[in-house]
Amino acid sequence: MKGHRYFIINKPRDMVSQFISSHEVRKLGELGFEFPEGTHPIGRLDKDSEGLLILTTNKKVTRLLFQGEIPHKRTYLVRVKYIVSQESLAQLRTGISIRVHGGEYYTTTPCEAEIVQGPEGLCANQYNANDYVPCTWLLITLTEGKFHQIRKMVKEIKHPCVDLIRVNIEELELGELAVGGVREIGEEDFFEKLKIGNWRA
């Protein structure tokens, strides 16, 4: 029996994190890569988000990565409307009250957040071409993943999200992988970069 296989993709915007859907949407099978039978995504990125998504044939990965006792860091490059102040950054870092499933409110755990330069040389004060308002690029690192959490967090501080790109999970990085690209990773390298121990158990 052959071993499991592990992939990362740079999921494009306007594509769901699924191979099958009852809706007329772009799906993972449209990336043009021949994934082995049983390949499935670990976690998800919503249709309007892009970046690092893990796919594997190993069904244990979801439990080991997202349901273990040790939280794993996920980092996102986020473009938001308007110029973000240091006070707003402090709010993001210390916790934001957001509405979650069931209508209840939840205060996010402390996270890392900083203002950065955008990708491909775009400056932090890049204008959004759709409505001509100034924007700010943020680098946000979380150890939790509530539904649409980052979008809700920045909306609460009055900075609606324009773009959201996941760039890494722990030390597993998107790097220079092109949008729509697929990269296969060896098993030991995969688990080492995700900092998952006892994965052979």
C-alpha cells in the first residue's frame, strides 16, 4: 500500500475550498492538477479569500492540526479600507468582540498584528481602485479560526476587508507559489513544518 500524499495550493480568489458543490462555483478540481483519489482539503478558505490551503489523502491531519491541545499559528496578509491607527492595532492585538454562530458574541484571543507593505511592492497606503479610498495592509497571526474571524475583526474596528491572503500555517509557507499553483510536500517535511508531533501514532 502506498503512503499518504501531501500538497499545498495557492487557492485563487473566487474558488471554494471543495471538490464537490451543488452550486455553480469554481472548485478545486479546476486547478488542472491530477490529485490522487481521496485527496481532501484541511481547513478552508472562503470563496473570496486566497492563499495557502492544505490538501492530503491522510484523514488524521484535521484532528492532529486543528483539534489537538497545542494551537497552531496561521498568518494572513490582509488589505483593509482606510488608514489603520496604532489604537486600532492595539484593539486587534488584545481581542475583539465578534458575533459567532448562533448569534452569540465571542472575544477573540490575543493575536499578532502589524502594518506592512503590500505584496509585489504595493505600498501600505495603496488606494482601492473600486471606491478610491486609501487602504492599509496588515499582517495578522492567529491561533484560532472562528468563521470569517479576520473579516469580522477588522470590520469591528471600522476597517472593512478588501483582500485576505493566508501566507503560512506554522512553518509551512506559501512562498513563491503562484496563484492556482500546487506543490507536493514529503511526509516528514510536512509534519515537521506544521509542528505536529507523534504523527506516526
